[in-house]
Amino acid sequence: MLLIVGPGAVGTVIAGYLGAAGRPLRLQCTRHDLPAVAAAEGIAVERVTGGPALAGPRPLLTTSADPDEVRQVLICVKHPDLDAALDGLPADMRADTPLVSTLNGVGALRRIRERFPGHPVLPATILFNAQLLEPLHARVSARPQIGIPREHGATVALFRGSGLRVRAARGEAAAWGKLLFNLSAGIAALTHSTFREVLTVPGLRAVYADLLDEGAEVLRTAGIDFSVPVGVPLTVFLRLLRHNGGAAWRLAAWRLGLGDGAYPSMVSDLAHGRRTEIDLLSGEIAGLARRNGLAAERNQRIVELVTAAERGETRIPMTADMLEAAMDRRQLTVRPD
């Protein structure tokens, strides 16, 4: 049996597709979330990119799974909820039970390995954008696809024929590459922008290109392999981003199946006063830079701005000019401390 942990947007989409394909699964909720999820009559996934809505019966729900039944675990929560999700997993699962993380960044992988040493822990790179409209009712605004390391055949097989397209990924290189692409999230959150606007509005794409360039330099210095999910080397994508935003957008939209109105979930998080994942994106780059004797000041500045907005100390949304001015207050470079 597959255990999907977390009834949020990603968990709902995956449960909807795999349930419709007849995969045996259970959806694990907290005791706090269970009443609202149990009240849903069924599961529904709206597809903005085309096709009828996916609808099916409510999946089997649990707050504590039987370790003898669990064969794979998909962890589909946000970072602030990760520790609670791990606390809810059976401590006596079979040691060969794969724990698959769908969380942004790579910090979650480290945390899961610390809590469950010896278990196979692998990243699943979520290559679609989704919003939770109400319990077990999600909307997908990008073509639903997921990146799985090619060596994990059992997990790849789980999705085969489900309607969720699987792309072979290069292990953690794909997770680092998605982290780089998702450096757009802080920009979008501060300016209430879509992916398309971040890639095409001159001021926004200039800031984004700087964040990407800086982040890639930090990863190279740290000796970390990465593979961005846009189908071309990062140097090519950066050239498009700096000189032809329309082409950069068309490439990303085609490769990732992004619709015109797709936006990072951080936009909604910041707008609704929820804690964001900025520390796991630009914050991960800034922290890695410090550990390697560098100062990734552009990414650190985005962390500062988003954190200030979370506290209500910065008025949002910013315009592109306001964001550029906030970024340009200092001379920002990647350099040895």
C-alpha cells in the first residue's frame, strides 16, 4: 500500500490521479485536518490546462498507518509541517520502505534521513503548480508531471499509466535544479506576480537572472551538481532571460506545462499571512554560500525582504521598480567573505 502524507494541494493531486488509476493508497491527515477532509464527498482535481476535471471517491483516510501495510511513503507537506508529518509515520516500518519527499529544496531530504536512517530517501520533483481550493479539491495550472530518479523503478512504476507524466531525474541534481528555478518564488511573492510575469517583465526578470546566476555560482563552488528543469543548460536559459524574456517564458511554459496564470504557492502564502518557504529556497543558497566562505547577497536580500513582508514590515505587492530599488541598495556580489 502507498501512504500519501498530507492532504494539501500536492497530496490531493497525487491521490486523485493515483486513486483514479486504481492504485491502493491511504491519505494520512493530522487529527486537526481529519474532520474537514472526511467531510469531503470525494476528491476532485481541476485542470486549467485542458481536459475535464478528475473526480473520484474520497480515498481511505488515516491518522496513523499500519507499518505492516505500508510499502511506499510519499511525503506531501510543507516544510513547517515536516516534523509533525515525520512524527506521524510508523517508527517500525520495514527498513526497505522508500520515503519519497515532494518538498521544495533539499533540506527536507536531510531531515528525513536524520529521522529514518537506513531507509531509502529520494526526491520527487514536482513539476506542476497546484492550489488547494477546499479539502480534497485542487486546481492544477500546469501539465501534471513529476521527476523521479530513474534508478528507483518501483516508484516510477507507481505513476505509470496514471496520467501523471514521469520524467527521469538525476537524483538530487534535479532537486537542486528545481530549487534554482524556484528562486523565482520570492520575486513573485513580493510583487504578486505569475511565473510569466517574472520571466517577461524587464525589472523582474533582471532580478531573477541575478538570483539564478548567483545561486548557480554557489552550487558550483560547493561542488554540487544540478539540472534545471527547463530542457536547456542554465547558461542558455540565463541568456534568454536577460535578452529575450518572451523566449524564456515560452521555453519554461512548454517544458513545465505552465499556464499563463500559474504562480508559485509562495504568492498565496504571503498574501494570506502564512509562513513561506523562503528559507528553503533563497535561504538554502545563502546558507550554503556562508558554509563555503561566500556571500550570496542577492539571495540573502530576497530572504530579508520576504521575511519582513511576513512580519508586516514591508508593504506588498511591490512594483518591479520598487523591488529593483530594494535589491540595489547595496553592491551585491558573490565573493569570498
